[in-house]
Amino acid sequence: MTDYPDLTPSEVAATCDALWAGIRLVVIDTETTSQPGGGPLRAVQVAYRICRAGAARGRWSDYLNPGVPIDKVSQRIHGITDEHVTTQPDFATGASPLLAALQPLDGERTVVVAHNVGFDLAVLRHEFELAGWEMPEASTLDTMKLAPHLGVSGPSPKLPALCDALSITHHDAHDAQGDADACADVVIALLDIAARQGRRDFDTLLEDVSGAATTRTVRASMRTPRNDNASPAPALPADHLESHTRILTRRAGIRMLDAWTGAVAECARLRCAHLRSRAAIAEADSDVVLERLHHVLIERAHVCDIAAAATVLSAVLDRLGVPTPGSRNVKARNDAVRWTRHWAPILNPLGRCNSVDQCPTCREGMPCPLDTWRDNLAALVVGDPNNYAQGYFEMVGKEAGTGVYTTLTDRGLDRQVADAGIWLCAQHWRSIGQGSRAESVVQLAWKAGCRHPDVADAYVGAMIAPGTLGDYTTAIKLCDSVLSGAGDSTHDAWVRLRSRRAQLAGRAHRLTVRYQGVDDDGNPIPVRRHHPENPHRTRLPRFARN
């Protein structure tokens, strides 16, 4: 980016004022789901932020019922589930503030802004059509195109990378309001850069970036839910790729095992996405393969090479999930418990991959193996739920709230592994139509101190059933308490709980405020309960005093 040294601060301010003159930016974002059988994406959350005169002003967001199940891929991205939107309004009922915000105002030019604006507008055009509304026509501005036009670039064209390049904090990624707020901060920063480059004419800048595109004509450049976490895979050397053609045979001797272990170590150093395949097709005894994988894992963990450790851990978890022929559940459980006790103190301090150095799983936008390994171990500890779910956590009689769960936690099993096992049991009861049993598991687990985020999500879901403001307020505080332990975990369950918390806040707000439109800054206007000239209505006392 280029600053013009001959512009004084007052001249830059005047240039910025000229650039913003008569402009009203409506920054939008949507979270979506695909439809069964294909078709246009449906909105499950919509938000906007109004910007004018170089500042962010009005804002609004809401969860919406799309009328179709939310697909698993979308849930993994934004954490919004069917349960979160079942009682929410549909687009036609709940999105009227958005329609009002997009209406043109006298004396101002409305410009719709988004990061990859075609994606969000394609979703909204479809929702407008289903609602029987006409999409207001306005110019569009895409921050993904504006940034490089002004000489601003990051490691990728995605919103989090652009925020990092501009030193903007991006709160609540993949929450529509969080993304709209971040995009609003980005467009304000970019227009400030444009002003410092001496650009005074917004129309010229808009023509250079967007041409004649409007809300009715701009085309979507993406057809699937966005995944801002994905990053490109590093190039692998040809000789390393060739080594993947050599399989570890059943009769492998010490030399072949040592060579295979060295290849695994190289996979770890290269963050190779093919390591899981290398381990999966190894024909040697499973215990031998695990021993060699563990050797590389402990080596990488001791030098705090987090991405390499996560790369190896993915392969280890795959092999742990392969039962030894003829083994009984008790042996598999005991093996899993021993593995957890040994490895939890080693893995827990590592944290997870960062945005710069990532394992193959993180590059795909999936939760880091260092955050999800407890789920794999919990499945081994619980065993076949059809046979062992009830014994893992009893629900009736004097044994209610106890079982294998309490036995293992008393013996020092990693609490998060044990808690993940409880959630597996609750999911099992739900999957076979035993919803009351699943609810009993959740209620008893909460009283027993289980704070797994999915258990918390289900617990507050039952808590808010009466639908009172007090219920929502208590549930929000509970979510905040549990979320305080999330840290920077990438586990999907924390994403779901954050979405639940945002949904509860929206419901609580709607119980206290109804809207009759939006003001010039895009803030929804509450319905007035009393006449403006007599805002405080007084009542006669019920019983007159003598």
C-alpha cells in the first residue's frame, strides 16, 4: 500500500470525508445450509452492519428457520444445528429489519458490502424470492476484491487473513454478526487507505472494483458453504511421495521397521496428508505399528513440534480404532484407559496447531486432532453403546448418576474423556428413539459435574423450554460459564455451544423489544408503547386511601 507524503493529516481527513460523502454501506453476512437433493443454499442466520462517515453504526442479526435440515458440513462450520432454529422465525417473518435497512434513503447512496459479496447476495436473493419480496437494487462492493486493488494482501484472500493483514481483531468467526462486524471494520480500514492514497471519488473507486454490478446482477463465485480455516497443502518432494509406494509387510524385519519409522518421521516433518494412509495399509501387527507411531509421536511432542505431533496423532487414532481380533470390550476399555493415562499429560500441554503451521486435518478446516483425540478414546472406553451405554452411566434407582463413568473418574481417567463418553451415551439413546433416557443422562451428568459442551448445549436446551426471560437469562449465564473453559479449542462442540448462546441472547432480546423499522443508521426502532407526548402513563391506585 502507498501513502502520499505530500498529504497533511488535515488533507487526508478532508479526502476521507469526500470519499464517504453521501455513502451508506450496508455490510451483510449469512450463514447457510444446503438443501436435501441440492438446490440453492438456505439462510440460517443473517446479519448486517451499517457504516457511514467512516464509522460503524447500526447492527442487527437473527437466526432463521430454513425449513430444511441443516447438513453436517454446514454445522461443522458455523455450529448451528436443527435444534437451534426449530422455534426461530422463517426468513419472511424474521428478516424484515434487513429489508428495511436495504431500502434507499434520500440524499444517500446505499452500497451493499460483503466479503465475497456474490455468495451472500445469491443466498439472500433466493430468500427474498421465497418470501415474496423484491430485492432492493443497490451497488455492491466486495472487500475480497477491494483489498488487492488497494495493494493490501494477506496469506490468503479470506476474511480472517485480511483482518490479520489490517491488524483487525475478528471475533466470532462463522457467526453472521461477528463476520459482518469484522467486514465492516475491514471496509472502513480499506477506505481509509484509499483516502491516504489520495482517492476522493467513491464512484470511480467502485467502478474500478465492481464495475456495474448490483444486488440483482452480481453473481455468486462460490456454491458451497465457505471454509475460512482451510489452507493450501505444502508441496511434497518427489522422493517422499515415491516412498509411499512401499508397504510395511507382515514379515517386516528390524531394518524394514526402522526404515518405515524414518518415513513416518519424514511425513511428520512435512505435515504429509498421506501419513494416515501409510499407517492404515501397513500389514504388520497392529501393536508393532502403534509402537512405531508412538515413537515418532513422543519425539515430536518432546520438541513441541505441534503440527507434526498432530499429523502423527491422526494416524495413531486410526490404528487405535482397529480392535484386536477376538478382543472383548473389557480389554479394549482397559487398553484405552491405559493409553489415556499415559498420553494425556503429554498431549494436553501441546495445545493445537496455529494458523501458520497446520497439520493436514487443520488444513482441511476440520478440528485439530489435538482437540478431538478424547472423542476417539471415549468411543473405545464406552464400547458398543447397544450393550454398554446403560452400564456406563446409570439413569434409574440408587445407581442413577453412577456407573463405569464414576469408577473411571475416581481412578484418575482424564475427565474430558469420561465426559465425552457420557455424550456418546446420550446420542445413542436419542438415535434409537429413547429421548427421555437421553434427557435423563444429560440432567444427571450435569449434576455429576460433567461440563462437556454438547452436554451443556442439551442441558440449556431443556432449561429454556418454558420460554421465559428468566430461563433465557439463566441459560446464557450457564453458557458463559462453560464457554470460559473453551480457550482456543477447535472442537465442533464449542462452536455449537457458542451458537446456542447467541441464539439465547436473540430470543431474550425479542422478548423485551419489538421492532417497527430501522433508523437512518440502520438500528432497529423499538415499538413505542406510549404516546410520545405522554411517555410515562400513570395509573390510579387500585384502592383509594382515606
